[in-house]
Amino acid sequence: MSLSFVRNLLLVVALAAVPLLPLQAAGMEGKPAPAVSLPGADGKTHSLVELAAGRPTVVLFWATWCPYCKALMPHLQSLLDEYGTDRIEVVAIDIWEDNDDDWKEVVLENGYDFRNLLKGDALAPQWQVRGTPGLFVLAADGTVVFDRNAHQFTPVRRNVAAITAEQGNRAKAARAAPLWAAQVRKVLDAELAKNAGTGNAGR
């Protein structure tokens, strides 16, 4: 056995012993939001700038088959109801569906009145969305001030075994969604306070 082989083997063993740290995406924070121009639920083409209209705006990239998206959407609707459309906007961009009309069952049956944009697949890479939900908050000037992917966390669960294989992602989503919504609320509050200080508190 050569000395070189032994040295390489020891190096491999040493590297294997080093704990791997989770990778954290740099995210879109601090960057201008990529341009969006898509068909809406009303059949007309809308831009994100038009829909945001100078207000802090939540942007959600979602899909009907995503349990995390469906768990999060009621919280976003509650934020919209609480703050009012004169102060904030929520824009939901549907992506990666099998059929163009898949969104209707989730949105219409739950009465969500987000600004709904459709066929957003091509935009996902521009926003660095690699999985759903893609969740962002934009400042009034269109800068991304929150990107969920830049704030990954590992939940500390009291009883991991309580989530069965049958419950799976639905149960995990039910826990994660309120935490994400709380992060969004904190960012919105900061942006609205900033706007109030500059005399630009909304339309």
C-alpha cells in the first residue's frame, strides 16, 4: 500500500468526519424584482408594476398540487383583509400546472381575491424559484426585501413521530405556513412604517 494511497484515504476519512452545514440560498433580497407581464384570471395581461401600484407587495409563486402553498394562502388572504388593498397587494403567480384552468378550483372555491397571474413557468428561474412556494415581499419601489429561500430553518419539533407518513407534507405545511406568514407580516410592518415616515403610506 503506497504512502500516497494512505494519505488520500486519511483525507477522505477526515472530510467525511466534518459535519455538513446546510446550504443557504443567497436569494433575491436587495435586488430589483424581475419584470412580470402575464395573463390574469380576467384574461388580460398585467404587469407586476401595474398591480403593485407603489404599495408593498407579497408575491407568491404557487401550484395547485403544492400542500405548502395551499396552507399558506389563507394566511396571505388574512393579511390582505387586515391591511387592506389601499396599503398592500398580494400577487399569486400560478406555475407548473398540467392544465391552464387548474388554478380555479383552489382560488375560486376559497374566495381568494389575490391578483392572480397565470402561466408563470418561464419566470420561475428569473426569480430563483426552484420549488414551491416561492414567497417574496417587495418594497414600494419594487426592491425584493424578503425571499423565503434566504431564510431557511429547520423546525424544532417536540414530537417528530406525531407526523405520520400518511399525514406527510400536509401536516408539515400546516405548521410551516403560519411561521412564513409571521415573517411576511414583520417585513410588511417595517415597510409600511418606513413609508409612513416618508409620507408615502399607500394609495
